Amino acid sequence: MRFHLVWQIAICLVIASLSASAVTIDFETPSLGALDEQVKNPYVDSGITFTTTSTVWGDEVVGLVKNNGTATSACLPPVSSGQLLGTGRSAATDVGNSDFQIRADFSTPPDISNPISVEFQTSVDATVQLRLYDSSNSLVGSAIATPTITGGVCPTNVGGPRARQSVSVLPTGIPSYALMDNFVVGAPFGRVFIIDNFTFTEAQPITISGLRNFDIVSPADLEVNDFHIELKGVDATASPAQIDHIYPQNLSWLPTTGPNVPPNGWYPGSIQPQGQDTLVTYGGPSADFIVNRKMHFGVDLTQYGEQALEEMCMYWTIDGNRVGDETLPLTIIADSPAPGETTVQIVNQDCGLGVRRWVGPLHVGVVDRHALVEELVQDAEILQSANMMVMSEPRLMEPGDVLTFENVDKGTPLNDDMSLLAWHDVFMVDERGMQGEYVGTSYTAFNATSVPEPSTVALLAPALLLMPRRKQTAGR
């Protein structure tokens, strides 16, 4: 009988939830001093880069202006030395008298559980709008408003009364940039406008430390020359990078001798963006063929603001063509309200193919993170003296099954120096439904982001990854 041997591995998710803080950019820095206006293109503050999107003239810029009629025709009485951001042309060294669209780029994605807002100052007949876009230029939030805080006209200005209005948007996705402009119903152009008090909340990073190490056996009856990992929902082109490392990636990450040194053509790994998904490959048509050989792979992910990873599918290939079934048992940390109460779950996600697997025994231990990383990188034998047996007997997992283990961290808070290591073997299911051939071993390292005080730690598992059809709880 011919078997297509398929392996599974575990990944882990750790969320360190810190108290988020709102940031307001009021454009008061640097001080204009005796000046009424000054070009500052781009204007950068608190990780936000402000520019204008207009390219009609070729010299469009942003800059700082004071709230007076000499600096800007969008001045709102009473006149003051308060500074705002406007647009104009560098050739005229003039800002604050144009209606060019303003763009704000986030260096790191903001916290999407809090709104993003900005104050507009313009003519009373203008409708102002704030729009948010993700890294794929898809709209993830918008709002419009008609100014309501009205005033008169500053000295040297003409026309109708000026007004101020704050616009707020709660993002539906992770914003990469914001656009701010205005329009007048029935008119071909908007009004001159300036902005103030751009406010957002900094997101604390969600660190997904997984695929640190997994040893996988290739098919016993078939030559393969490539290995693929599909990261669905992880964008390789996102900024900042969502993928920290893959390995094997270069020779410096590899041992010089040993059974798991890749054959010719299997390194470095390749990261291939596929829209908002990512494909990682190790090998290809020019790589040496292997049969029934243990190999070593890994991926580190760092994501911000929300958990983006939707599913991870892994498989062997021949010249890029898939071999065998796809499957994905996930190891995650879930629902831990405080140190010492960490819950670990294994979720038998199967990438839609309904594959059954035997998993276990499961070991969990709190270990020195730096030593652990060195062992994983060098593919050393991982023997942890601080591990405990959480599940002593292998368990059969149907598609969608969840195994839950509570209070596994032994009261030790996770921080930058300590990690939670979970590891278990994976087996095929034979014709009788019993434990079959060994597939591989998963070593999953959970690490926290910077945590100033243990009381602020909250470890969560995103609900989108927990969609089992059937659930069984394993006692300790």
C-alpha cells in the first residue's frame, strides 16, 4: 500500500496586552517663533508622516501656519499664535492657502479598537472628510461632516464665515494611511483648509512566535524536492514587516554538520507575496530530491494591532506540485487572565481537507528564552529540564477538534527573558483508526512582548482561529 505521508506542526500566538495611550499631534513643534508660516515637507511627528497627494503643479508641499489672516485664508477668529498644518506650493513659499489633499502615513499601524480623529478648519459651506486605507489601498473607514463650530472672518481674509469641525473614524481594518480633504456640493473644487489635533492610539505589538522549530519527515514512498508554507492573511509586503525570519534562510542559521543539514538547493528559503497572503518555499525544481528524510523549518511572525494570520497550510511538493493532504494542528495560548493561569490549546485545523491526526504526548515548560532560541536556530536536541508532562497519552483529533489544557505556566510570568515551550509528536491515522506512522515533532516557543508589570499581562487567542466543529477537554 502506498502512503502519502503528511506532517503537521504547531504554531503559537502570544498577545501581551499593555495599556494603550492616545497620541495627539497638535503641530506646535517646532515653534514658528516670529514667522507666520513655514514649509515643512514632509512634516513628521510621533511616527506619522504628513504630505500632500497633489501633483498638478509639481511643487505641492505641506507646512505649518499660524491661525491668523496673514498666514491662512482658513483662519478662524479669534486670531492666535496656535499652529496648524496646511498645504501650498514651494515655489511661492506659501502654505495655508490651498485645498490640496493631505495624507498621513503611519509608521506602525494604530490600535484599531480606538478611533482616529482630526480637526478641520475651513469655510462653513465645505464638507470635510477623513478616509482610512490599509496597505492594499482598501478603504477601512471613512466619515464626513459639515463644520458646526462657526465664526467670522479674520482680518485680511474675505468671503463667508470660517468654521471648525472634528471628524472621527473607527477603523474596520488596520490603517496604513489616512487622507483628509473637503468638497463643496455643486462646486468643482473644495475650500482652503488646515488641520489640527490629529489623534490616534498607539497599538501594542502582538508577537506571534511560532514555527520556531519543527522537524518533519518527508514521504516514505515518494521523492520530493520542495516544501511550502502558506501563511493566509499574512502580508509579506506590509510595513512594518509581519515576517521576521524564516529558516533555513542562509548558511549562518544552519549547523555545519548533522542529519538535518539541507541538501543542495534547499536554502535559502524564499518569501513570495500573494496579495494579502504569503507563500514560503524551500527548494524547487533545481533542488536535490529526498525520500523519507527528516527536515527542519521555521517561521517567526510579528504583527501589530490585530491578529492577521487566518490559516497556515503546509505541504511537500514535486517541482511545486502538492503531494498528499494538507493539515494544520495549531498550538496556541488562549484565555489567560493572569500569570499562572495560562491555557494552552491544540486546534486541529485542516485547511479544508478534513484530515485526522494523532497528537501527543504534550510537554510544556517555562525556559530561558535566549538559550531556547539558540537551540532552535542551531537545530540542537531540545531537552528542557523545566518541562512537565501535560498530556501523557496521544489523542486522536478529528478535523476541528480542540484540546484544552489549563494553568500550564506554573505561575511564572512571561517576559522578554522567559518563554513557554510546548512540544509534541504528530502521527498519521492508520486504516484501523489507530496511531500510525510518525510524521514529525513540533517545538513551539511562546514569547511575550515587553511587559512592564506582570499585572498587565493578558494572553489571548483571537476568536477567528478557534472555529472547531467539535471540542474535547483534556484533564491534566
